Amino acid sequence: MHQPDQDIRNRLLIARLPAMPQILIKLIGHLQADDLGMPELAALIAQDAGMTGKILAVANSSAYHRGTRSANLEQSLVSLGTDMIKTLVISESVFQTFNNFPHSGSTDLRAFWKNSLTAAVVARELARRTGYGSLEEAYLAGLLHNVGRLALLATAPREYAFNFTARDDEDLCAVEQRTLQITHTEAGAWLIERWQLDSFLADSVLYHHEASSRLESAHPLIRIVRLAHLMAAHADDEAALLEGAGLCGLARPDLDEILALAERQVMQSAEHLGIDLAGADDIPAPSAQAPAQLDPVAQRLSDEMRNLVLVSEIGQAFARQQGEAGLLESMVRSARMLFDFESALVLLENPTGQALVGAPVGGVARLAEFSIPLARGGVVAHSALARQTAFVRRDDQGLGLAEEQLLRMLGSDSMVCVPLVAGARCLGVLVGGLPAWQFGAVKKREHFLKSFGAQAATALENTLSERGHARRQLAQVAEEYREASRRVVHEVNNPLSIIKNYLSVLDEKLARQEPVSGEMSILNEEIDRVGQLINGLADLKPAATSPDSVQVAKVANEVLRLFRTTGFLPANVDVVLSVQDDARIDGDADMLKQVLVNLVKNAIEALEATGGRIEIISRGLVNRDRTLYVELAVADTGPGLPRDVLANLFSAVKSTKDGAHHGLGLSIVHSLVKKLRGHIACRSGSTGTAFEILLPAATSAGVSAPPALPARVLGSA
């Protein structure tokens, strides 16, 4: 099954496919200008040491050189002749380009090269017989007509390896379209269009599988390459050859003559280029076939597991960022890599919570002046208010001015708006630009987009607590603080008055040298009272929303099922789950799941080399500081943590990935546990490592704490 995040078109865009050699570009320019003579050829070849060596080698071969003296470049050009030199330059340039494609060095290209050389030689002869003006252009078009197959092999080796050697027919194009959403003709034309040639070369590659009936009025080069393809790959298809011959105004016997002539010229060209074609005809060319489709349920579970692991890694990367600018840059950079956005930007809620304001990322200062009022509607504003992902196309009806501005800033045909939601709060919106053809693929990854947005929002909440919704909450707290301050001022007047009076009494008694211990005791009490009243201001906290009741066993089973169902759990690692069904906590199920995913993933990494056992255990209720908690542990039988790693376990430090249970990146777990109003500790020794977590036991209406296990009592130390 084709995966949206493996879209071949996007991989073609970012693949390091080779560019056309400069010598070939200049040669084509001379040919199109019709000013190419021997002096121009000599000057062109002299600029390229590799091409000069190739010309000298061919000129000194037994086919051209009869004497014993080695010819210099000028003599070589004269002995070879203009036509042969042009053919050599074109062939050698394309040969070197093909060899620079990824995976070409590890693939048997004999059949591919024979087919390409045959099509090139045939196309040149067809051009000569039909009176087409540029024989070299026809030769190059034939040589490149299947370059798209190399491009697909380079960018999708796993999916395309079998079909690279398949029979080159319409069935192959159908399989390519079904499995990769692009054919080798489209890929080849796209590659040639990058070279920006003023020619129908790309069109001839694009349409070489087109039905002959549709090409009757097409450009001559397109018809020539279509027939050359049929003669090179389908010489046994009499009906197709007759149709192709009709396209070029040739008779059937003409094709036999051309093929007979081409066979000898192909072997000669291969010899000049140093290409071994021995056994090329014996390489089997099976019918194209699509890879077997994966089970949809297994594929969905695998995708979810992969996304969970990616989200975990993203959260750790965000936790390591220092400062607002670094975090925002990391968010944009990660989004572009994970979702193949052409560009991305971030809009954050302003301090009043009434508008989204651009964050200047990547040196784009004008973003700071861009604002979208939340009260006036629009797709982006609705995405933030409704906490929902939004997908926008440039041609959508009723787009607001803000959306049109964003599309221009992004330089894209479409965009996706990902709300940055932390708990019940939306801190802003991440906006990514994408081409229209990628719109559907990204839309299918909406769940992953939401998970990414949640991780980014968590990091933003930690780093930018004064922004967005947090700023509105701070204003509310400030108002409560002002009201409490007025009460405190009123209450403090009483002890201050008492203190003032007793100071006068104290002064008089000291003057008379009388005992003052009683007065000093009262003064101390009143001063303590003032301190308590003032300290009460520091205890002011905003009202918290009621958390949900979460069944721990259900979440743990979901995590364990994901690891067991996919390939993330090695065969030498056993995972045992022992969690009471009635163990419930007050909190967020997604946060708990992410905590367990992180810890189990780290435990697996600790046991990969030696194997072992992982336990997810619920140990009942714990009373800590007169609060009931559910105790949950994730333990492994690994080699344990070094002392220095254990000391800095929950710090946001750079991971080296050395050793088992490296303990790096756990700052995100620590942050999530704190958000759940819990506590986390780690025990580690030579027999293994255990992460012990205390989470608030469920207290919501209608939910009772588990009665089966007695509560243990822990001190606060």
C-alpha cells in the first residue's frame, strides 16, 4: 500500500538526482543555434578533461587509428569527424549522468543500456529518413526516453526494484501509477524539464507510451521517439510497429533496415563508451506487478506506533531547545521535515487572547506585524478557536484576506493549520504550506499532525508561559491578587498597630530597666502573623479544571498492544503487564500513554543487546502527605544506569545514545508527570532499572478508589 508520507513526487523533489553536464548543455545550445562547426567542437571539448580523454581513446582505437603515433586532440577530431564527435559527447555525457544516479552502481544496467542505445540509434536514423532537422536531438531523446526508470529506482528503490527490470509496456505504467502515483514517463519528463531546454525533448519522453492514434498530429520528435521505443522494446509486436511506421510516414521494410543497421551501431557505441552488453538479451524482463498490499489493520497499527515514536522523539527534541527563538525554529524545521511542507510559520495568541500574531521565525521580521483577529472569523481563526486542524486551498470559495496573505507568504497553493493545543488551551497555530498535489496525502495524516501540535504546544507552554491563553490567565490571577492585597492591607493594620503600641511600652520599660520578656513574646507573635498574611499572597493559585478519570489498565494495554503488534518489540524481550482493572487516576489519558510509551521504549533500548524482561506494574494505592496516589512502575532487567546518568536523569541534556538505558530525553516524561500532578522517581542497580510513578487516584463523582489493596503510607521526604 502506498503511504502518503512516502509520496514519490515529493521524494523526487528532494532527491539529489544528477544535473545535466555543462558540456552537453553547451553542445545542445550550439546545435539549436546551428553554429556548430569543428572549431566550436574543439573549443568545447578542450574545456572538459574527461571528454578530451574519451575522444583521444576512441581516436586511437583500432577502428580509427592505423599508425603507431598517438594522435593529439586536433588530429583526433579530424579523424573522427563531426558526426561521430557529437555522438560521443552526447553518449558519454548521458552515460556519466546515468552512472551518478543513486543505486545505479548496484544494479545490472546492461539491458537498460542496450534498450537506451538502441532507441537512440534508431531515433537518429528515423530523424534522418523523415527529414527531421536535428539528428542529435533525436539521438539524445532516444537515449533519455527511459531516464524516468532510473529516477524512480533512485528515489524508491524498495518499491521499484522489481519493476525496474520489468517489461517496458503499458502494464508497467499502470502498475507505477497504482503503486507510486507517477509513471516513469512522467518522472523522466519532470527530470528533463529541470534542465530548462528549449526543446520538445521532455514531451517526447512523456508521450513515448502514448497510443499512436493520439500522436498523428504531434511534434515530429514525439512521433520519432514513440516509434524508436516500439522498435527497441517491442520489435515482435507487428501491429504496434505498423502503427508507429505510419506515424512517421515509413513502410514496414524501412523498419527492418533500420533495426539491422542499429544492431551494429549499438555494439560499436557500447565499445566506445566502455559498456559491457554481453548477456544483455538473456536478462529476463518479467511482467510488471504491484507489491502485495499490507493488511489494513496491521498497517494502521504500524503507522500509529511509528507516529507515537516520532512524537516521542519530537518532544525530546523540543525539550532540549533553549529559549523562545530556538524552540520556534525547531518547530518549523521539524514540521517541514516530517510533513514535507514547502514552508511553515507560527501564529501565537497575543497577551489579550483576542488575536493571532505572527512569530518572526527564520529572520522574517514582517511576520511580527501580521495579525488575525479571532472574533472576525476565518479559517485560521476557527482552527484556533475550535482546536481543529484546517486544510485550505488557494481556490477555495470565500477565503478571507488573512488566508490569502498567508498563502502568499508561504508561496504555496495550499496550507494546513495545526492548532497548538495544551490541555484545554490553544496557544497558537502552526501553518504549513504545501503544493496542491500533496494536499490529499497530508490530509490523511491529520492524527499525526494533531500529535505533533500537542507536543509543540507542551514545549511552548513551558517556554512561553506568558503567551497566549496563559497571559489571559495571568491577568485573572493579577486581579485576584489585587483584591487579596486589599484584604491583606486591611488585616495587616491590626498587628501593625499592636506592634507600634508595644514598641512604646517596650521603650518605657527599657528606660526603667524592667523585664520585657512578655512584650517581646507578643511582638514575635504579631510579626509572625504579619508574615503569614503576606505569605498568603504567594499561595494564590488560579482555579484548576477537573481532570478526567482514566483507567490505567486500559491505557497500559493499549501501549503494550502497539508494541507487540508492530515490529518495535524484539523477540528477546518479554513484556509483562500487571495492572488492576480498577486502578484509576485523575488526569489525561493521552499524557499517561505518552509517559508509558517513552519509558517502555527506553527499556527496550536497554535490553536490545542482551534481552530480558520488562514489567508494567500497578502496586495499589499509596498515601503520601494525606493524598491518595496510584503507584505505577515500569521496570527492566537491564544492566542499570551509571551513577552520573542517574544523577541527571530528568535534565534536558544532549543524548549520545551510548549504552543501555542512557536516561537522556526523560525530561519530557518528568514534565508530563508533573502536569498530571504526580511524582516520578528512578531506582537503578546492576539487576535493572525501575521508574516509579505516583499519580493522583481518581476522586471524581461516581468513581471510588480501588478497595482490594490496602493503602501504603509514604512520607513526603
